[in-house]
Amino acid sequence: MYIVCSDLEGIYTPEIWISVSKHTGIDELKLTTRDVNDYNTLMRGRLSLLKQHNLRLKDIQKVIYQLEPLEGAREFLDWIRSVMQLIIVSDTFIEFADPLMEKLGRPTLLCHHLTTDEAGNITGYNLRQQDAKRKVVEALQNLNYKVIAIGDSYNDISMLRHAEKAILFRPPQNVIDENPDIEYVTSYEELKRIIRETAGI
Ligand SMILES: [Mg+2]
């Protein structure tokens, strides 16, 4: 039986940090997992920028509340969930993702969480586990599922490489160039077609 494991940002929602960068005017915050392949380096840089600019969790949440899912994302998710099971596996944090999950109809989400101090400053981040995306795929395979994985960035590659079917959705050119053997698509209609063909539905 097939199950879909999908990334969140870039697939159903805008990149949260790029939006925060635009709203705060802090240019360096626009780097994402699409540009930097070491997640811990990326996160340490983000937290030090937030500290330097005195931005607290609630300042970031204010930006996120204004974000809308990508056009067609909600309909696509509703379609998948009407035909099979789906888990969103993300390297974002529950404190950031929640308003967007509400707008997406609350699909199942596995992600990380933040640490804040009493003043609401973000002082750290807690990965659910190392290589969390790949481990979700392996856990589901142990439960006898076959996984269709959807992602767009460097941090999705190990999940994609372990899945029975891997699809890149609107990836940046560098990710396409470095993974020429992984199929990529640019529309929800193409994703639907591949999911249907793979799962035989
Ligand atoms: Mg992404």
C-alpha cells in the first residue's frame, strides 16, 4: 500500500524564512535549504540574525499569520487525502507552521520545535531527530508501506532517495542539476498524474 510523504515549504506554502526576510528587510534571512545544504549552519545563522535584530518569536509569527498557501495547494491536498494517506514531513517548527496548517485543513505534520526564553526570544531549536525526513520514510516502510516522496530542496534528498517513488516539485536549478535522475514536475496536475500512476488509483 502506498502513502505520500511530502515536504511543506515550497510544495504547499511559500518559504517561511524568505517571507520573514521580505517583511523585516533583513536580506540575509532569505537563505533557505534551497541554497544551503547544511541545515544546522543555516539555522545557527538565522538565530544569530534574529538576536542581532531583536526579533522575537511573536514578531516572526505575525509575518506567518499573513501568509497564504500556494495557489491550488489546499485543493491538491484535499484530493490526495481523499484517495490515500498523507504525512507532511518538514524541517520547520511547530510554532511557525501552525497558522499555515490551519489554512491547509490540518493534514498530519511531523516537524521540529523551538526553545524560547521568558521574553519570547528564540534561543534554540530542537530537531525531532537527526535525518528526520529519511527516518519517517524508513519507519513507514517498516510498517509495510511504499512511500511516494515529494520535495523541492537539499534537505529532501535523503527522503526522496529512500522512497519507492521520488518526485521533485518546482525545485531550484541547482537541485535539478545535482539530482538529474530524480523526476521533477512544476504543477499539481503533474503530481496528481504521477501519484495516480504509481499507486494505481
Ligand atoms: Mg521545501
